[in-house]
Amino acid sequence: MNIANVGGVKRPSLRVILAVALFLTATMARANSDTPIGIADDVPGHPGSTYLDLIKQIVPDLSPSDTGASGHRVQPFQNIAGHDFEGDPPDPLEVANVEPLVIEADGKRRLLVLADFGATPDRVADETVLGLFDDSPQPRLLDYKEVALDRFTGFSIPPTVRIGAHDEAIAVWSNHSNSSQSYEPSVLLFVRHDKLAFIDSFFAFGETECNFRQDEALSFKAMPGSGSPYWSFTARILRTTGRTKGDDCPDPTPSETIRKTFSATYSWNAKLEKFTTRSQQLRDLAKADGALNEQ
């Protein structure tokens, strides 16, 4: 709905505006629920536009198929975390469902759409692409990046962290697991000048053996008013480990459980025009987890 006073059309009442806002918020919240969003579904608040219309701006020959939509791409997608995560795209590209998310960037509403195009031929990760669109009646593509760091990828829960009075960063979570270990790399990014920009990547590792358990959980905490043009924020990984004895593999008791927090505070570096941190804790933890994985 266009709420501007254009051509003598009256502005809707505050009650109508709030009702529309609540409807859009509730609808877009499905992105992080168990209800899949089909590629052919309509985009809430944008009559006449489907998610297929949006994703076709990234893959122009994408067309409906028996499983959703199918298309082709010759060149690799650029990964937000760097060239080490890039590779040949699957052929064909196939997508059935998407994850949408509405954020605020530079005080403007922006629509993000995450699309998984399927398994890649030379990497563990699926080809998962994040598209950034404006909030015009027919959303226009502003930027897109590949964001997968591992097999399965989606928005984190919660999917955003406030980095300013009018800006939100986006957390994207990847993972895969085997019989005893879980691998959970994540990437944090934001929108600057209507382009997707990388902040940092993070790694959480879990392991379950008979007498040893480790879980790691990543979270973010905003620091309102701490900087300009963006606030600082803290990234934390809570590591919980438990060691037990006995052939029956008992669950760790509270006295056998150790919790430790590793953190890094990120601040905007105006000279470099990016977020930076002086802390090595999360990087050191990732190295330690890598050594544990190799044992």
C-alpha cells in the first residue's frame, strides 16, 4: 500500500497503517517458522509480484518446473565470505522454497529473499543465494550474494541484530552434522548503500561421545548509541562441556558441566569503512575446535 499523499489521495488512518504493518510482520515471520514459502507464492504487500518474479532478476531464465522452478547459470556466484567458498553452481539450478525477511537499512525498508538452488558439484554447501530488493510496488533487485558456508543454510533465529537506530545486520546460519559432531558456521552481514556487505564469519562446534559432550551457541548483543553511523555490538559463543564416567554414558550433572563464554566486540571503523574487532577469542576458539575435530 502506498501511504504517500499523491495526486490528492488521502493518507490512510493510523489504524489502517498499523493493521497493514502487523499483517506484513506476521506474514514475513513465516520465514523462520515451519511453514515453507513457495517460489510461486505472492510477495506480501506487493500485489502482482511473486517470489519467482524476484528471483528471476538473479537467474533470468528461471521458469516454473514440477519441483518449483528451474534455471541455469554459467558463472559462479560471488560468496559474501570470499573466494574460498565459491565454486561451480549446480546445473540446472532448482529452487522450490524461499526464506523472505524484511529489514531496515539506512532508515528504509528492504526485502531479503534467501533461495537454495541445490547441491553443488564441488563443495559440501548447497548453492544458497541471498537477494536484496527495494520496497517498491514491484520490488527491484539491488544486490545479491551467495551466503552458504556449509551444507544447509537459512536465516538464524533471531535473524537480525540492531546495529543502529535505523539499521539492522543479518545473521545467516549454515550447518551439517554426522553421528557425533555438528558444524555450524555463520556469517553476519549488513546493507550499506544498498549493497550487501560482509561483517565477519563465526564457527560453532558440537560433539557427543559416550563420556564427553560439547555444545556451542552463537548470539549477538547490540550496544545502542555506542557509535556513528553504526552502533557497536558483541558476538558471543557460549561453550558448554560435560565430562562423565561410566560405561552407560550418563548425562553430565551440573557439577560435571563447565560453561565458558567467548566474545568479541565489533565497532565501525570509519577509515576502513567496515566493522572491526581487536579480540582474538572467537578466532582462538575456532582453532581449538578445529584441533578437537581432528582428534
